[in-house]
Amino acid sequence: MIERNSKSVLVGMSGGIDSTAVCSLLLEQGYRVSGLTLVTCDASLKAAADAALLAKKLGIEHYVADIRAEFRAAVVQPFIDAYLQGLTPNPCVNCNPSIKFKVLQEWADKLGCHNIATGHYVQLKNIDEKVYICAGSDYRKDQSYFLWRLTQEQLGRVLFPLGEWDKKNVLLYLKEHGLEKAAEEGESMEVCFIPGDYRDFLRENIPNIDAEYAGGAFVDSAGRVIGRHAGFPFYTIGQRKGLGIALGYPAYVLKINPAKNTVMLGTEEQLKASYMLVEEPSWVGGAPCDNLQVRVRYRSRPVPCEPPVKVADGLWLLHLLESVSAVTPGQSAVFYNGNIIVGGAFIASQRGINQWIKNDD
């Protein structure tokens, strides 16, 4: 292993707006900067080429890590499997600790870089010898929700130079520094390995999906059959558009039952919940704190909640002090104290929740 230099940093380079700004900012701060592009799928080959050109312009070393096989096993396949279980996965939450930051850390060790850095719009804060992720100053671009599973070891080495920036000023900075190509790049895709609709992606990867699941029943909250659907993997909790059914009122997906291939529809009011089940909770400080708020999806408003209570093996009941809409199994419940992430959990299946709500009351 090469000896580390404390002013050396390996930047995860996508060839786009944010990572290019990070490289330039760190160079200005006196760091020895290197760039690493992760090739996670065929679509990211172009990103690697773009990043190489930008690295040459910045005068920094650039490396490419082809991790398509690892990414497929750790992120893509679990994404596909989750939909077949009636879940709505968030692949970034899984990718960040097990792929992106893990590989950056491994390459940083090989190259002798003390730090790693990315273009995430988040900040860090040290409290009682723990490193906490904080929301970025630009709330519209804050990406803290996706990073709750990063380890203390990873956070101890990472830099987030854009945490106090807003997007408009990042674009202006790039243009002022002659990096117009990066400034003209569009935003990253919501799911990096899916260029279009996730349903088409599922069809490509599960050739028999239509034959297997099409024609299942739409049911109402009383269990009555009210129509036929295209297959439960093609729906998500809270979905209103693209249902292909007219009920005389705005209908939303309330529940998905993969065992029966049924999709329950109902009203917007029926989507609201004040309790939810979560699994695999983890806390930065070892235990939940007072003044707890939770975000149940990216960009959702944090709402106050009580600390989750264990109700069964692997399950915790979370009482929300304000109701939320469309609790979606497979997504994350991320806990905040103000703008500081104090923990997180996965939203579990809500089946059987009423038995514990009654006990909780």
C-alpha cells in the first residue's frame, strides 16, 4: 500500500456537473486530486470517457474501475428481486455503502489517497466522536436521505465540498472556470442503470414477466375485484397515473400482494398513515434521540415521530405524530434531529400492522 498524504483525495468522477466542480474546488484548496470513474453498467462507459477529458483539462490523474459484475450482483439484481416481492426499492441507498463508497475507499488505499470525495449536496458534523451526515444547504438538492447507511469508517475519510453550495452557484462557478462542458451536462438519471421506465427494464430482465403476472386482480379495500391489472411488479404504493382503470373517482394504489397478484386501489385519504412498520433500524449514536423527525421518501417533508418500538423479531412500530401519505415498503425511513441524520431503517411490509397499533394505543 502506498503511504497516504493527508492533502490527497480521490474524487468519484461522473464527468458531470457536481463531481467536476468538486475536483476544481479541491485543487484550489491545495489537495493532490485524482479522479475515479465507476463503470457500473454499459451506459456509464460514456461517463468514463467524459470524465477522462475533464481530468486532462484539470491536469489530474484519472482512473476507471469496471465494476459491472459487482454492481449487477449487489444493486441491480436486488432491485429486480424487490419488485417481484411487491417492494419499491431505492437502489442508491444500497449502492452507496456497498459499492460506491466501498470501491472509492479501496482505490484510495491503493493510490495512497488519504480522503475520498463526491459531489453529494450534504454536510458533515462531528459530535461526541461520531461523524453525522447533515442536510445540504440547498434543500432542493439535499441528498442526505440516500446516505444514511454509510459507516463511520467511510464518513471519517469523505469530503463533501458542495454541502454549503446551491446548484445555481455551482453552475456559475464551472462557467467562470472554463468548464462549460460539465456545466452543460444534464442532471443524473434517477436510477443510473435505467435510461427510461423501470417497467421496460423489468421486462428486459424477466422475459416471462407479462405471462406470469398480467391479468391479476385490482381489488378495493373490502377485497372486492374491481378490474384487472398488468402485473403487480408494475405498480407502486401511491401511484395514480397509468392504472388503466376508471372508477369514477381518483384512485391510488394502496397495497400490493405479490402472493395473490392483487393490487388494492382506494382514495387519497386511505393512503394516509400515522403508524408504520420498519426493519433493520440503525442509530449513529447507538440509540434514538429526542426531537426525532422522519422522512419516508426522498424530498418528503420530515415529520415528527416517536422512537420506534420493537413489536416482533425484526420489526419495529413507528408512531408518526403527523400523518404521511403512501408508506412504501422497500423505501427508507430516515431519522433526523433538525438537519442531522441520527439513524435510518427500511420500511417493511405493513401486513398485520393493526394488531400492534391497537396494542400501542
